[in-house]
Amino acid sequence: MRAITVSSCNLNQWSLDFVGNRDRIIEAVKRAKQDGARLIITPELSVCGYDCLDAFLELDTTMHSWEVLAELLVECRDILVDVGMPILHRTVLYNCRVLFYNGKILFIRPKVRVPLGNFVVESRDGVTIACEMCEELFTPRSPSISYGLQGVQILINSSASHWSLRKLNRRLELIQESSKRSGSLYLYANQQGTQFSLNDVEVITATVNLDRTWLAHFQPARRLQAVTELAFEEVKLDQILSFGESRIPFPVFSPSFSPVTLQPEEEIALATCDKGWADSGVRQGLDSCSTALCAYSAARLISQSITAGNKQVLQDLQAVTRKPDTWRPKDANEVTGEILHTCFMGSTNSGKETRQRAQLLSKTIGSYHLNIEIDTIVTAITSLFSATFLGKRLRFGSEGGSGQEHLALQNIQSRSRMVLAYLFAGTLTMARGRAGNLLVLGSANVDEALRGYYTSSQLEKN
């Protein structure tokens, strides 16, 4: 019986943060080695960060990536490491994976199929490893099929697959299906931020049974195509990656478990707060209340991370809130009170129950809340209209006004709230005796947009 211990990591990599990205890779490798892993994979473009946008095309990005790789070749020893970086080959720039061991680059594999990098690594003890990247998993004929037919035992996929609703479910289905069809172990890594966590480095390690791949590759149906499949060039690694029954004590295989998937509402809450911290929320309707709840979800995740001992999250929160090093929030509501400002912008047309619900929600989540009346602004604008056109007065439809008048008055209210949102975002910290500005969190109602509900459109009926 043969086994191997492998690791995958999610890293909170930042675009062009070469030093920080390098340190997080080294930390992940260190943890993997402590767990006894012989192979670790990192996310897509883990060296330079994903996505660099137009900076990806700059030669400086490629040059600094090579400088970081040179340091990793020295720092990461006695473990097979997979990293991602841009590489220029014959004046063409590629998004590549680089696999190295003890200072030696074994192969460079680009994201697209070109005459470069389509190799299979084979260790001295016969462990074979091949690579595919990100969207290749989603293609009808992914590279994993060809690798599996060649008998590759471990398939690695390094990705920076963005979050979208229910995409995780689809990704898990594809990974499981790929492993079943190829008969290979499938090792996957994704960029942090697409996963629901605030940890800069997360490493998961498993000890797996290599003999199961041998059994899967001996299936009669598979042999029908395997005999005609073109072989990939092999790169020899003069190291032993697996261990057999002679190893004492023999490590226990990692237990199997069903992957955890979330309900759509849970995904929305966690994914929204995972993209960044909220500094200001301005709300007055159901959509904006949902935005405030997303900010509260962020506060809960921050509080949970701090309770779990994440010092980096605590330091970041102290820096954002300009609190001393001795300050530590006791719960999520205290975090919300520091980072989220909510505001009900009511008018004479606002119902009492709506106002009370907004205040109750603010009290429940702990945000700093204000009640503002916008009637004075609306009156000032309508008075300006009446002064400009003597004898004219704008009226709502319920008052006998035309469709144009009704739409114009709706716009006055909604656009006034937008102006006030930015006014208070720029001055609330001053009013509270604090420094800095706030970020305005907005929301949009997709259903209304699809039905054509645009109060900003000036449409005249013939």
C-alpha cells in the first residue's frame, strides 16, 4: 500500500504586493511541511496577485515575479511547490504555473494549450503529477481527461475563480466528476476572497491512498481510449514523494467527508462581507436594509476571526477605526457601531412603521443611526421651480398632477437622498470627533430594473 500527504492553500494575495505575496506563500509552505506534506499548490498568479489588470502586461510585473520566484527557490526546500506567475516566452506573455523542488524548476505550464509546458512530473517512486488551470476545469474536454488516460495519479488545479451565486456547487460537481472520469486524485486551490474567510493563509492537508488511482486506471472501459491517447513528455524528479507500508508508524488516511455548501442567502451574506469592510451605510428602504445586514455579516465575520485569535484582522480593525492597540471589540455589534453608519431619510410621505423598523434594525445590529427629514430640501427645490415659473406648482399624481410632475417629484426625493448620503459620509466622522471619511454603500433592485422602473428616466407619454 502506498500513500502520499499533499496540501492545498487559500491565500489572501494582493495585486502587485510582491513582498506580502511571497511571505504568505512561504508561510503556507511552512505549515504544509509541518503537516508532513510532500506537495503543496497555491492559487492562480499567487506570486504577482490576481487580477493585475493592465499591469499584467507590464514587463516590471514579470521581472518582479521572477525575483520573488528566485527567493522562493531558496526558502522552500524539501517539498514540491506549485506557484503561479506571468512568464514571457518568445515575446508572448502567458499566465503560467511553475513547479519546483529544492531550487530546481521542473516545468512551466501556461493556462492555454500551446507547445510549452504540457509535461507530466514523475518522481523516483512512480508518483505522477500533472496540471490544469482554473477555467480548464469548466471546459467540455478538460486536460484532466488526457492526463487521466495517460495514468497520471495526481491532478492539480490552481485557480482564482471569482465568486458568483451557487458557483461553488458547480465547481465541486466538476472536481468530483473530473476525479471520477480520470481516475486521479484532484488537488484544488483557490484565491482567498472567493472563499468565505478573513484569514490571510489557510492550508488544508490530507494523506491519501495512491493505490486507489491504480485501481481506477485499470477499468476496462478506460483502456479502450488509453491505448490511443498521445503521451505527454515526462519530467523526472529524483525524489521519493510517497511512503509504503514499511514506514513506521504508517500515517492514518485522512477521513472522507461531504463538502459543505451554503444556502443562497448564506452565500450572499458571506460573499458580500468577504469583499471588503463597510464604512458607511445609508438606508431607507428594504434594499438598503439588506445592504446594512450584509455589513453586519462582515462585522460578525470580523468578530469571529478576532475571537479565534486572528491578530491580523484585529490590527486591521484597529487601524480602520483608529483605535489604540489595547482596544478589542467584545462582539459583532460593537464592531458594527464602529464601522457602519445608518441613516433613515424620511419625508412626510414616509410611514411611521417604516421609520420604526429602520430604527429597530439599527438597534439590533448596533450601527450608529440617524433620522433625517428631507422635506426642507424638497420644499426648497419645488419653491425654486415655482419662483422660476410663476403660478406653477409641482403636484404628485394623488394630488391631480401629471405623470411628468409625479416623476419629477420622485426624482427630487431620491436624488436628494443621494446627495445627503455623500454629504454625511464626508462629515459624520467630523461630527463624531473622528478622522477620515466614510464609504457610501449602495443597493439596487434588480427586479424593478428588469421591469423598467427607472425614476431617473424622463419619459413623456404621447
